[in-house]
Amino acid sequence: MKIHSFHPCSQSVHQNASRVTRLLMICGAAFMGLASSSEAMAQSSSGSQGGNAVRNGLFTHGGEDYRVVDTASYRTSADQKEQSAIKQVGLLQHASGHCSSCGTSSCGGSCGTISMATGTCGSCGTSCGGRCGHRVSGLSCNGAFANSCEPCSPYRYASVEAMYFKRDNDDFSLSPNFGMDGFDYEWAPRITIGMVGDCVHGYEASFVGPLEWQQRGNDASATDSIGTFFGRTLVGNAATTLGTDLSFLTDASVADQRLSAEYYSLEASKTLVGWEMAKLLIGGRYINYDEDYLYAATSGTSGQTGNLNISTDNQLIGVQIGADLLFPISRHGFSDTRMRAGVYANNASTDQSIVKSTGYSIADSDSSTEIAGMFELGTGVRYQLGEILSVRAGAELWYLTGVATADSQASFTAAQLTQRQGVQAEDDILFTGLSVGAELRY
């Protein structure tokens, strides 16, 4: 294309030299614009002959080829019955060539599952009850066998703990002259087994005991001055009624008393597990708590030797709820909390007797059913040693209420030594202690 006139440019040069440069720049820009326009028209003319057409997925422009996507290969709602030509990528591939839906290759990232039998894809709303992101049935991403309709694999667990517990002391003594040394800490196992079938619902059973405590005290006097809280008047009236000498209870030269207690329990619960960090329990429990008291003395004045025996038996049967909670505190460490609360029917019974060396004895027994309760609270630290083994240590407190103890029966025996009193089942007992153990989960 020709440029027809430069005459205005030459005249401007002669008139004012300061305008020369500016005019030259304007004229040059105009020339380049006209040249580009001529070239574009030429290319457009050649393009009409197919120079920049889209052929075989390539678009040619300026001598360069660019790959493009044919929109006819995309499926739309109007052609759902047609097979897409776009190959799915980033999805889990099945042996049959089918793949799962919703788009990632990692387990748990896609929706729905593949049927191993048919090789067809599931969907979010239909496969496995509508749950999304489960593993492929029969084969997971890492090659391990799995069930897509289970949130995770079922597991079982078993734990063994050593319990180091103490029953609280109430400073009980039947003699004003001497007492007993108190209960100490004692060892017993706690064994727990359980299973979780679907990572949520499960069952658990636990056995504790037997825990056994004993306290004892004794005294000796050359003046036969060891007596009991019964008093001379009461013992004298009882002796008259019974027709026997009971002076060993008021005028003893040697006396010994001991109190023993025993505890064990068995529980079975249904469990509900959430996020593997919280476990709720509801079920039944049986608790047995016994006490035996013995007072033995010899009277130096009368030469009489005898024993006073008091035994109580508490059998608690009822329902219990509880919770076990885990709180992460490090990569492999957790703090835990254990809670239990139960209400029980307590079949409490008592046996009392006075036995003399001469063969004379009196005895009384009774039983009653009362309401009782048991509450437990514990905390500790758990450390995971591997995939299946963990160790734990902690402290716990138990509170048992509504039970019959030996000292509560003895107080009524002292009031009326020879009359039937019935069972007194209104005592409270506190247990405190430590626990250490290990758990195997597989």
C-alpha cells in the first residue's frame, strides 16, 4: 500500500526547526499503522482459504499451532445417554476399567464406591447407606482388603491393671483402752475386655478384685482393766438374762480385736464410641462388699475366755452408666478421665454371736434389701508405645453408699446386747488409690 503525500511534513521543517522532531514522530506512527493494517488484511484474506482453521484439535495462527478441546466431547444434561470421550483422571481405577466418582485418587477422598461384583460406580446418595468417602469394597488404595460400607475395621481390646487401693479408716474400736492400726493400701487386678464391631457400637466386661484389707490391735493388763464400750451394767444385765458370765468383756487381762474387709465387682456394658476419643457405657454391675469383726479377750478375774463376732455381707446388683474420655497432650501421649455412676439394690445381711470357751454361745442374724449407690472418678496419663500397645497410670476415687458395716452393727449391739436389732445399712465408704497397667488393641 502506497503513501501518497509527505508535503505537509517538508513545509513544517522549513518553518520551525523545533517542530521537526514532533512531526517526524507523528508521521512515523501513521506509517506503521497503515503498514500493520495492510498486513492484517492480507492475512485475513488468506485465512478465508483455511490458514487459521481448527483441524484435528489444532488451531493455526501466525505460523504457530495451538491444541484446543473439542466441545463435542463434553457430556451435558442433553446427552447423558452418550458415552463421554473424555477419560476420567485422578480416580481409583478398578480391574474392570470402571472408576469411583467425585474425583480423587486417595482413599476417603471420593464419594460412593465400586462394586467388585459388577464394576459399576456408586454415588453419594445410594452407596453404603448414603455415606461418602469410604474405601473400595474388597481392595483399598494401599492394596489391603477392606469393606467400603464400614467406617473402619472392627477391633478388640484387653487391658490388665494393678490397683493399689485403700479403704478409709473410721478409727473403730470396741474398747476404750486400745485401738487398731488402720487399713493400709492393698493390691488387686482389674481386667477389662471388649470389642467394637463397627468402630461405634461395642461391648465391654470388667472385673475388679478381690481387694482385701485388715486392721488389728491388742492390749494386755496385769490388773484386768481392759474393758469394752458395753459397760459393766449392760454386760451384767445381759449375763443375768443369759445365765452366763460375760466378764471377759469388761475385766480382761488380754484382749485382741481385728477388722477385715473385702471388695470385688463384675460389670458388663454396652459401649458407644465417638471419634475413638470418647466412650459411653451403660449396663449392669454386681458388687460384693463384706466386713468381719472379731473381739477376743480373757478375764484374769473369772478365767473366762470368749469372742464377740460381727459379720456383714452386702451384695449389690443394679445398673450403671459411665464414660471414658481421652485428650491428646502429645504425639503419643493422652490424658484420660474415667467416670462411673450406678444405683443398686443392696441385699444386706448381718450375723452376730458371742462364743465362750465353756461352749456357751448366743447368735443373731438378719437381712434386708436397701438402695445403694456407687460412684467412681479417675484420671491418668496414657502413652501409645505402638499401633496396638499402650500403657497407663492414674489415680482414682470410689464412693460406696448405703451399705452395712461391722461398726454400725456393733454400736447397736452395745445398746442392747441381747435383743434383735435388724440390719443397719446406711454407711458410706470411701476408697482411694492408684492404678497402673497396659492395654492391647487389635
